[in-house]
Amino acid sequence: MADYESRRLANIQRNKELLKELELDKLVLDPKPTSKPPAKRRKLSAAPAPTSISTRSSARLSALQRPSYKEEETSPKKPKRTPKASSPTKPLIPPDPSEPSADEATPTFNQAWTPTAPPPTRSDDGTLHFASHPSFQPNKTPDEVLREGCFGGTYFRPLYSRTLATTIANDYTELPSSWTQDLDISKYLTSRTYDASVNKYGVACGQTIEEWEANGWINHAFDVRGWFQWYCRFYQGRRCEDDDRQVKRWERCCGERGRWRRALLKRYREARVHEVFDEDGEGTEVSPVVHQTCHHWAWELRQPVLDAFLETPEGRK
């Protein structure tokens, strides 16, 4: 082991002498930093020009200025978050200093009309029948809808119409006094804030009147607030050129083949629930949002209708 160590030391000494002889022991290794060559730039090919879409239309089609009465406003919108009664929500419309005081109780936009039709009849199951439109068969009167809770209490709130460039307010005074007797007007009719707890089924659904107007779903020549205002007047005997359209809208929503009526029945079938949602809230809840949507259209699902559906091939699936 000692021999190996002596040889190793001798080799180290010999290498030192060799480096000294070659003057390599004075070399300082301090290389200059080398810069990286610039990265090569890739030549990017120009993005293809977007295909142009022709927006031309024939003069004949352009000349047709028919309003669009789509039915999207009937879609039951389920809120992302269930509003709490204790937490206030934002007003639907900002305050307008020029707006008339709600205490004045004077309509700011009056659409005069005269009843010409007799009142409807009502069958034992609650269905309403109108002689002029036999296919229109709601089972809720307007005052029942209002008293049970609808539209988050905001339907007759002060409303600025962009189409009419005016504010509509206090037109709830047109309603028969018996409909609003002992009713908290500020809570059930004219609230600026949508309160889902006011609604019969305790959930929010639908869109605002401003959205209906913006999408062209309101015929301002007759009813500036939309379908439910039309129904209030139709129920009282007014007849107008917009009746057929409004009745057809109801049929598509809550008529025998109406999509929300059918959707609700299918929800009961899928949930295997054979009893309609109880009034006292003790029953199984089946789609309160669709229930509330139908309620806004003056129709509610009742046990005989559900029983009849469950006996059909579709109901037995």
C-alpha cells in the first residue's frame, strides 16, 4: 500500500514539473461568454381569409316587416342559485327620477277597451271555457294566478318600454278591485325586485318583460306587458285581433299537446310519482320550475290529467 502511495505522489510531482516546463501552469481559463445565435424566425403563412357570408335577401322578403313572435320567453329558466328570502336581490330596472310616483295610482299609459264577450263558464274540474275560443281551456283565473303568486311579484312594476319610449306604471289599477282586495300590491304586483318566494312554487323562472320586448315577442298595439295582461283582459270580455295568436301560444305551451304540459307529465313518469305535487308541500316535488311556468300560463297540473296520462302507452313507459 505504501509503494502505491509513493508512486502516486511521484506521478503528481512529475506532472507538475511537466506543466511548469510547458508554462501551462500560468494559463487562466476565463472564457468569454458566448451569446446564443438569434433564433430563426419561422415564416408564418397568412391566415386564410374568412369565407364571406352573403347577407343579401330578396326585395320581396326584405319588404315583409312582420314582427317575430317566437316562444323562447316561455322557457322555464332555473336559477343557478336559489335566492334566499333574507338576501335582497338587485332591482330589475334602475330608478328613474322622471318616473311617476306609485302612490299616484294613475296609469301612465292607458289602452282603452270595452268588453264585448260574456264571461267564461267553469266545469267541475276547474277548467274554464270561452265560447269564442273553445280550444282555450286554462284552469286558473287571472286573480287566482295573482293571489297564488307569479312573476316574482314584479309583473305590474313600473316599466320603461324602449319601443314606446315611455314608462308604463300603475296600470294594475285597471284590474277589478275584487282581484286585488286585501292583496299586498307592493309585494305581489309592483315589486321592483324579483322575489322567488312570492311565486306559488317558490322558484324563479322565465325572463323579464324588457327581454320579451327586446326579442319582439310583445304586440304593443294591444298589450304592452305581454301574454298575462292579454289574458286578464280576455277573461273580462275584451276581444281583439291578437286573440288567435295568443290562444295558439297558450296551446303550444299548456294545451293538450303543449310542450310544457307534456314535459311536466313526463317528469312525473320518470320520477315514478303518481300524485300531483301537494298544495301543502308535503308531497314529492317534481320540477317546481315547470310547474311555475305553467302557472304563469294560467294552467296547473291536476290529478285527473296525470291519471289519464299514466294510463296511456306513453305514460306507462
